[in-house]
Amino acid sequence: MGRFDDIEITTLHGEHTTFGQFSDRAVLVVNVASRCGLAPQYEQLEALQETYAERGFTVLGFPSNQFLQELGSSEAIEEYCSTTWGVTFPMSEKVKVNGKGAHPLYQALKETPDASGKAGRVSWNFEKFLVAPDGTVTRFRPTTKPDAPEVVAAIEAALPA
């Protein structure tokens, strides 16, 4: 059982589940925002989903307006993501990723340092946390594209056998 399994998640459709639903998969947790200049990363995230889903991988999107670049309603977010980028991966309801009201998953993930050794606050939209089935976390900053070699290598290493 992974250390994040009991953390509750409410989907974009208002369904309640836990991170444990994904405990047998490698999960790329990404705080997304529709109006961000990095939004084209949705296309790369969906490509990763399509490439690796059958091998035990999923992208899990967490829309956040903490950087004031997300749409207002779950319906608007879902329509934008599916219509503009063809997103099929699961998404949560809109959450906070920093501060006192941060989602519990982000409170835990932010303890993970990035490649330069820096942990703490999510710096911008599209920060990525790869959670392996064994609970280990690898952190990638927002400007690291989802299909960057280091991200792909980490995903392939984290895929369940």
C-alpha cells in the first residue's frame, strides 16, 4: 500500500475516490490550467496517456486556479480539455496546490525535491510529480515538457512489471 493511497480525490464529475485507485499504476500528477501558456503540454500529456496506459500508467490532472489561469467551472474545464486537446486521462475537481488550503495530495507531494534538490511550493502550472507504484516520487518543474527524455525515462522505469 502506497503512502498516498488514502488521500481522497473528487473527480471533475464530482465522484469521490482515493489515490489508492491508481496504486498499481505509475501516475503522473500534473496541476493543469486551461489559460496557461504551457497549456499545449496537454497534447504531450495525452500522447503519454495513449502510449503507456496499457502498460500501467496514467496521467492524473488537477486543475488549479492558484495562478489565475484556470476556467471557472468543471464543465468549462472538461469541455476545453476534451475539445481542444482530446484529453482522455482522469481529472480532479479544481484544487489549490499551495498554501493552507492545498489539496492533501499536493501537501504530501511538495515534500519531494526536484532534480536540483529543491522541494516546497509548486512554482507554476504544469508541475509534474511521477508517483511509482512503490510510492517513490520524481518531480519535474513546469517548463520540463511531458515528453522530455528524462520524464519518459522515469515513466518507463516506474511502469509496473
